[in-house]
Amino acid sequence: MDRYDIAIIGGGGAGLTAAVYAARAMRSTVVFEGNVTGGQIATTDVVENFPGFPEGINGFDLAQNMLRQAEKFGATVEYSRVERLDRAGDGTFAVATEAAVYRARAVIVAAGADYNKLGVPGEDEFVGRGVSYCATCDAAFFTGQDVVVVGGGDAAVEEALFTTRYAKTVTIVHRRDTLRASGILQERARANEKIRFVWDTVVERIEGADAVERAVLRNLKTGTVSVMPVSAVFVFIGQVPNSHLLKGLADLDAGGHAIVDLQMATTVPGLFVAGDVRTKAARQLISAAGDGATAAISAEHYLASLG
């Protein structure tokens, strides 16, 4: 059975940053990643809002740089999905994958969150080329262009308002005839001359050649199909945190996000959470990296207190 000082579950921005800090502190460190290293950022064509890259950087390349940096300081990466996380009787943690069980004195869960998708043709094909789940990240790429925002909650309206700083027009497409967003956000959206609404409608397909060129819409009441020329489709229909490993172990909020303090600590000694899986996360790469650094420093202080 392999034993480590710190086990990190998730190899996205939060997890890899935590690995850099943990390994550099001379703690034996392992990172578990079940998919592609870098998480959501690895699928982003150009990252423009991460400090130090004035011309931007390819998301996959940035993730690989983070990985190499963590490995340089001695972190080990296991490309395995963690299936179970338990507190062992001796105060350590048992981290179980399909193939093996590992022990760690401290654990940082940085498993991120998955965006709810439309599940329509063209969505996956155009991710990073006009389909986005983060207007704060990508709206600037569509300056002076027409875009669609899908959703009707606070996140959708907030991101639509943000996108008006750049886009020529922003059309909010919502499957109902009223928004679920708070009243003040609705007032701001209706008062914004760049925003218009398409009610009782869903996106049927997203089409284009090398990038998004149009959204095919269907009215749920009439069945009418229409085509809207747009350069981007921003999707905000919810997010599901990957917190299943924490159920029954740490406190979660109503949305399933882990509740942590400012040190990224849960109420379980030695268990820390960083990035989108925690409550009130900013859902940005830079804030996830900050969470990862904080969690690793806190884990180091915890281990030091054990002697």
C-alpha cells in the first residue's frame, strides 16, 4: 500500500497548484486525475486572464506547464479515478481507486465541477470555438459580435450583463416565459439596450464550419424552428460539483458544494477542499490556483502540528 503525506484528488488548476506547493514543501505528494490533466482549462483554446501571459496562452499548454512544475518538485501523478475516500482508524485517509488503495496523512479534494450541458448536436464540437460555459473567461473574444446566452437564473443574467461590455447584442434564450433570476438582475437586463429575450425556446443545434456561426432554436409552445446567426453560445443552466466523495464525510451546502473556512479546511482534521467543488468559489482559474495554494499551505501546517 502506497503512503503519502498529501493526496490531491483532481488535477485541474486547483489540484496542480496544490501539488506544486505541497511537493515544494518536501511533502510526499500524489495527484489523482481520472481524465485529462488541467481539467476544464485544458479544453480552452486561449487563456487571456491568467497573470503573466499578456498575449494569452493555450489552456492545454498552461496545464502541461503546471504539471511539469509539480513533477519537477517531486509530485507523483496517478491517472486513476478515485472511487472512495474514507477516514481510517489511525487518523489517516484511505484513497481507493479501481486498482489500489492509497494512504495519506492529509487530503485535498480539488475535483472541480461539471457544467450542465444542453446535450445538443454541435455543443461538444464547438467547445472553445464559440461554445462556452464562462462569459467572464471568454466574452472578450466576441467583441462587436452577436451572441446567445442560454438560461434564466442569476448566473445566466449576470453573465449576459457582463457580456454586453463586449458583444454587439446578447440574446437570452430561456425555455420558460419568465426568468428565475433575482428581481434586480431582471431589471438591469431589461434596461440594457443590448439584451433581448427569446422566451419558451430551446437550442436544438449549434452549427458552423470552424467555429460557431448559428444556433437553431425551437419554440416549445408552437414548435416553430428558427435559425439565429451568432458567433457564440454561452450556456448557464447549472453546475454540479464533483463532491460525491465527500458525502457523509464533510459538510456540504444545499447545492452539494463543500463548506470550508478561509484556510480551505473542512471540519474533518486533515481534509481540505479547493476550487469549484467548494462553496462560493469564483470559478476562475486564478482563484482555483489560489485555493490550491491555500489548501496546500494549510495541509502543511496541519502535518507540522502532528510532529
